[in-house]
Amino acid sequence: MSQSPALDLTLHAKQGVAFNSLATETFFGGAAGGGKSHLIRSAAISWCSEIAGLQIYLFRRIRDDLVKNHMEGPNGFRQLLAGWVACGFVTIVGDEIRFWNGSRIYLCHCKDEKDRFKYQGAEIHVLLIDELTHFTEVIYRFLRNRVRMVGITLPGKYAGRFPRILCSGNPGGIGHQFVKRTFIDGAAAYRVYKTPPSEGGMLRQYIPARLEDNPAMNDNDPGYEDRLHGLGSDSLVRAMRHGDWDIVEGAYFDNFRRERHVVKPFAIPPHWVRFRAGDWGSAKPFAFGWFAVAADAMSVGSGIGSSIVIPRGALVMYREWYGVKTDAEGRFVPDTGLKLHAEAVGAGVRLRDYDDVISYGVLDPAAFSQDGGPSLAERLARGENGEGASFRRADNKRTPGRGAMGGWDQLRSRLSGDEDGRALLFFFSTCSHTIRTLPTLQHDEANPEDLDTAQEDHAADMVRYACMSRPWVGRTTTEHAPPRPGQVPLPLPPETASGARIRI
């Protein structure tokens, strides 16, 4: 990397890996303090100075964040380039940085999905996105589609490495789910691999960033690590300090733990009650889950070298059918449904019952509405060739109010568990879409008691219906209150002997 005496663009080792990578679509991220912003600025300046006519677009979602993080301050573009500006090598005009050789850095923002169309005609040679997890997948895919390069002469050492994308980010945010799925899930760190056309066809790489990788942070701000540990939330500490992508900042179900709630498939005892729950979808995915109610405690494997006790009354989701579209390479298209007609879905559900004795099914209440013809629920029950699946209307209460329990609270309570700390909701490891989407869902900013319905919440709705069909109530203080004078005490139900009432 060439350097000017007037500039200090020194990179630490992990930043250097990202800068010199042969990948053309790189995600550099994880823990806070890993040096992501400095890498982006240094790469932009270096590439512009070495490649004449290069057009770099640097994005953050909010313009104020863009200015504060990349223009102002002792490490911002204005300070970094002050010597070159004084010599006339560089001029800064508004949100544009112009180099003597015709190269440009455009400072851009894209707050809402509709704002992406401002870049419809852009020819982006290098796309830099700071905090990719703050963006939606729709915006990212659109901007990636604008990455192209024609008529630029590259130095030999950069042959085949442009046009390119370099992104950074931390766990959490509205884009957490798609970033984790796109760059992290199923990919070995540092491995460079070619993506299929449906994913842009570029050479992709994930480079984990840790606080330990950035010695400059400890030298300049030795108290930074302590402040990360002082975030006040174990989930936030694990996400921001350790770059844990299984923990989501601001997650609605922040008490979900893969090691606690996901179990290896096992033979469901025949005397356990089985039922199913469903959330209808056509253009969006549908979600159906099969559940068993533990009639007695059982110790099962977690798949990570330990065992988990499933207590009596717990729900175990043992089968999943998630109606999501897949592309020619077999990759699922996010949040896009199969558009199957209801009769075909009903037959598919019945087929997946196999030989199970299903006690009942609960379904999204919207599927029972009638608009001049049979409802979706009726058509599901009709199925094809007389083979369908019947359901009753699910309790759709989302949040508590007027003395009624809320579905999200029921789901969260089962994840938290009983008075002995034992979880009351488990998922077979084969229920991949439920495990993928449930822990990444975010709060609704306008109503913190609810979750943001703009996300891929179909499996969560299905699990909520299941939990509401088997409501769990913890120990209450009134159950053991002494009788009033003259009152004959009633015998307690057997289940209260273990502390909790569980309807099974």
C-alpha cells in the first residue's frame, strides 16, 4: 500500500487482510472497536490515489452519521486529507472528494428503501458500506447491482480485484438477519468463494473483526473495553464486545439461546400430545410447525456435547414446513413465498403429518375470513383429492391488555422457563427457518411491546399461535394462601406440587 509523507494510512494486520483481499465482495465485521471505519477511509484514499478515474461511493444509512463518522474529527477525511487539500491535490466540495487524477469519493446515504432510486444511474466502481446491518437487504441488493466498471486502467497488482465491494458492520440492526445469512452462516472465515448469479456472482469473503485486532484502540482509548462490558445487557456485551452473531442487539427474543433451546431430533414418545400450528402466506412464506407436549421429563442431546432436560409441560417443535421460494442454485429467496394455492398447501400439511396422531391444529385467524367464497381455512381442510388439513382459529392476541395474556409474552415466558430455570420451549435442529428467524426479530420502534412486522416474522407468528394454544402460567402467591375463617380448603391440583400450573 503506497503512502504519502503527508498521510498516515497505516493498517493493522486484520485490516491489511481486508485491504489486500482477492475477494470482490468483502464483509469486515463483528465486535465494536475493530477498526472498520479507519479501514474504509484508508482504502478509499489509497485506491483513489492509485487508480485514475475511480468512482467510490461510501454509504451510511443516515447522513448525520456519515458526516460525524467520516468527515469530522481527528481521523475524518478533512483531517486526513488536510495536507493534500492545502497542496491542491484534493478538493472537498460538499459531499464529494475530488482527487487530482479524476478519482472521486462520493459520500452517500440511503435512509429508506425508496431512497435507493437516487442511485439508479450510478456507475459504482467501489461500493463501501459502513454498518451494513443498518441497511435492508433490498437496498444492498440494489446498490450491488450498480457496481460495474468500464474504461478504467488498473495497475497490474489490482487486476481482477475491481470493481469491488467492501462492507463493515456489527451484530444487530434491521439488516442483521440478511448479513448473517449472506456472509457468515455456512461460510468459513477468510475463505474466498464465488457466489452464484442470484447472489451477484462476485468473489465473497467474511473477515471477522475483534477488538483485540485493533491495537490502536487500546492505545488511544484504554477504557473502551470496560465501557463495552458496561452496556448493561449480556446480549449486547456478547454482540458488541465479542462479535457474537447469534446474539442480536435489540432482539425481541433476547432470551433465545441456541445451546439452551435447540435439541437434536429424538423419537417423540407416543403418549405425548401432538398438534400443529400455522401462519398462512402466499406471496410471503407460509409457516407450519408440528409440536409435542412433554407428558414427562426427558433428558436429550443438545448437539453441542451436552444434554438438556425437557420438563413436563414443555413444547417441542419437532417438524417444520416453511414455504419459501428457492432459486436455480437451491438457495432460498428471502421472505418470498411459493404462491401455492390453499388446496395444495392443505395437502402438503396433511402429507407431513405422516403417521402422527394430531390432536388439533391452530391457524392464523385471517385465514378464516370469507370474501364471497370458501375461506382459506376451508380450502386447506378440503385439500387435493380429499386430502387436507383442518385447523381451528388461533388466538391472535399479540401483546397483553385488559387482563388478557399476550402471545409474545407466552412465547418469551416459555423461552425463559419455569421457576427452576428450565426452558419450556424447544426446537429440533431440523427446524432451520424458525431457528434462523426467531432470534433476529427486532422491537417495533413505535410500539416496543410488539415486534417489527416488516421483518420475516412468519415462523414467529406460528410459534406464538402454538404457545397460545397451550398457555403456561407460573407459580402464583395466591395458590398457597391460607383459607379464610370458615372456608374449607380445596385440594391443590397435582401439578402445583412442582410449583407451576401447566396445561397439557
